[in-house]
Amino acid sequence: MTKSFMMKLDEIQPSQLFINSEKLSLVMKTFDVNPRSIETIPVKKIGEQIVFVDGHTRAFAAFLKGMSEVKVYWEEDELDWDEYEVCVDWCKKEGINTIADLKERVIPSKEYQVLWLDRCEKMQRELEAKRNQK
């Protein structure tokens, strides 16, 4: 099993532009029962930054509950890190440097689908097309 450790929320770069409000509501209900029951969040060092690979909603819920740290682990799966670099670049361009910067970006599921998931799918298709041209 991968070793987990505590890390400050403000030291981890988000790779997501929005939080789904319905998903956040469900996660917050879990926190209301037991704030320490948060599932460990995967992170990866990309360049000089440590980036959330997943778990943005859990990390944001922890932030809302006043937590300054969360339990994380190093993601060891081979994911498409080019995609994550694009997403991190989008975040930086939008001024999203910590999980707290997402506080004005909690949106309903339908908007989340259009503004985030559809955008990511388009980016993935574009990256794949570029790779196929080589």
C-alpha cells in the first residue's frame, strides 16, 4: 500500500477549474459525520509543483471545514501528465493557485459538465490528434 502523509492545502496546486456543487454537498455530509474520514488524496510533482491529481472536492470540503492540511499520497500510476500540465496551465491563467481559489467556482452539475468535463474532453481529443500527427 502507498504511504500517506499530511500536506498543507495551500502548498498543492489544483488541476481543476471548478467544483461540482452536488458532489460537494455529498462530501460535506460525510464531513459532518466525521471530518477525519476524508479519503487520502493523490498528488504528483509536475515540474517544481505538487499538483492535485484527484480529490479536488474532498480537498475543498476540508478547506471549508477549516482544515489546513489533508492526507495525501504520491500518485504512482502512469496517467497522461500532458493533460495535467494543460489543466494546471489553465488554472494558473485563471488565478487558481490553491484550493481556496475555487471558492467562487462551485457550480451546478450541468454547468460543471459543460464548463469543465466537456472542455477536458476536447483538450484530450486535441492532444491525441497532435500525437497522431507525429
